[in-house]
Amino acid sequence: MINFTVGPVQMNEEVRKIGGEEIPYFRTDEFSAVMKANERMFLKSAYAGKNARAVFLTGSGTSAMEATVMHTLSTEDKALVINGGSFGHRFAELCELHNIPYDEIKLQPGKSLQESDLAKYDRKGYSALLVNVHETSTGVHYDLDMIHEFCEKNEIFLIVDAISSFLADEVNMEKWKIDVLIVGSQKALAVPPGIAILGLSERAVDKIEFIETKCMYLDLKNALKNGERGQTPFTPAVGTLLQIHARLKEIDTIGVEKEIGKVKNLAEDFRNRIQDFPLSFFSDSMSNAVTALETQQCSAKKIFQILKDEYQIWICPNGGELADKVFRVGHIGCLTIEDNKRLVEALQDLVKREFLI
Ligand SMILES: *Cc1c(COP(=O)(O)O)cnc(C)c1O
């Protein structure tokens, strides 16, 4: 199989090798040193500011989204959620569930956020903004310069889900004054699912200390305290954390820009190759991580099925209303230009066979 989905994605040989090894006991100085290095390298790769901290939760990306809503927001807040698809909707659902007062900016699927969308919410007393910088469900990438400007002007606490954007697009906590940065292990970090990472600004750490919440497993206060000695309150996904360690070391060596460059190069190569197909780009502002494509006269879901069953290629189907209209091709994980060629050849074959019309 070649995997062009958006996660879990293909892993490099070193990461896969670690996955085949025994899991060490973790209440040791050695594992603490690994975790301290993970925190340091993660913060560096996210361009975090002074006194920022990182927390590694055992759970999928959504665990960190929920922990963020519970521990950095309260009923005193007035939150603004950018809802451009299923991940934006998830933030809205979390605010609803945890009684955080919020409003949402609902965007048409495939459409990016405009300054005029934000203008209506200017100087209206909002205290927090939640955004999935890359709304993976539709492939839309939002403009963080614009969002940052709005947040700074309104003194708004900025929560950015960069789960599918970290290591695929520029992500810079300091430059955009991001208070909480949410990252998952199975996207461009390209290790198995199971770990969510939170990058926390000094302001976010202070807020977590201040807000009273009832929660045991996702208690960020406890996680931060344990993290001071390189430990976690409960047994973490030790193996995945060792794989993350290998990846962060690799990125530390080659540089985060170069890592992003690889993804960008794959995305551009693919987008050039499919110019003449009966497909159109669904998103008006694309992340390097994903190309969302709209079909014209055939079912997107059927294309996904045929590629999987007859060509051993996974692309990413869409759910809900877009299921028959849109499929996505990921550019994250251990993929090559050769893989792009194979996918495009398969798509050409589908044109010939009159499935892709
Ligand atoms: C993948 C993803 C998530 C998290 O999904 P999980 O299944 O909980 O790991 C959240 N937000 C975005 C933007 C994503 O791409």
C-alpha cells in the first residue's frame, strides 16, 4: 500500500524499528532525560517564547483539544470559534459541553477566513479565539498573520490546533503570539497515533494554574508539575514517545524549515501533475499537508474505493455532505515524488477506464 491519507501516515525506517523494540520501564532518570529533551526540542521547533512549556498527553489529538478547553477557558470567558468544517465544529462542541460561552464564525466548506468575517467581532469583548489553522476536513489553511493581528488588537487568548499543520506549514508560537499550540503524533510528525502535544505560552501556563477544573486524566496542572522532572502522572505511550524523540532529533538536526520544505515540495509536485484531470481544487487557500479535490461527474468515494481495492493506494475520503464530492490527498509522512507519480498514473488509468470523469 501507499498511504496518502492524513494520518496515520507512513513512518521512516528508524521510527518503525523503534516500534519493533521492547518498551522500557519509564520511571527512570533515563526516560526523564528523554522527556526533557522532547519538551525542549518540541518548543524549539514550534518557536515557542520564553518560559513556554510543553505537555505530552497520551490520547489522540482530540484529548489535547478537550484538555485545552477545560483548563485554559472558563465560564468567565467569551470565546470565538472559527468553524470551517468538522474540526472547527469539534471546538464548538467542546465549548458547548464544558459550558464555555462562545460564538462561532461558520465558513462555507472550502472557504478561508476573511478580514471581513472577523471585523464583525472586533471590540465585542471576546477573550479567546479557537482555530484549527489547517481545517483538515476541507484542506483550508487560515491566515495566522490576520488572526494574530485581530487577537493582539482585542487582547485575545489564542488557541491554535495545528495538528495537521505542524511540520507541514510554518508554525511560530512567538511570532503569532499563540498561547496554546495543539499537535498530534500521527500527522506530519509521522509516528503512530497516541500522543498529543500541547505547546503552552507563559500566559497559558499561568491561566492553567489559575483555573479550577474537575478532571483527573487530562489534568494539565498535574501534567505540568510532573513534566518539571520529565515525567507524566500516568503511564504514557512510552514507545510512541521514544519514536517522537527520534523524529524531534532528526528535525533538530536538519532544521524545521527543511522538514516543511519537503512537504511543500511534494504538495507542489502533486498539484502540478494533476492540472489536466477532471478535478478542481476544493480549497481557496491550501495547506502543504493536503490537497482537497472536487470531482465533477463521478463519486469521490468511489475513487477512494477503487484506488484502495485495485491499486493498493490509500487516499483520504471525506465524510458527511462532501463524501461524494471531495477526496483528499495527503503530502505528509514518508512519501516521495515516485509515490506521487504512482498515484497520478493510477488516476490516469481511472480516466482511461472512465471512472474518473
Ligand atoms: C487529525 C486532527 C485532529 C485530531 O484528531 P484525532 O483523531 O483526535 O487525533 C484535530 N484537528 C485537526 C485539524 C486534525 O487534522
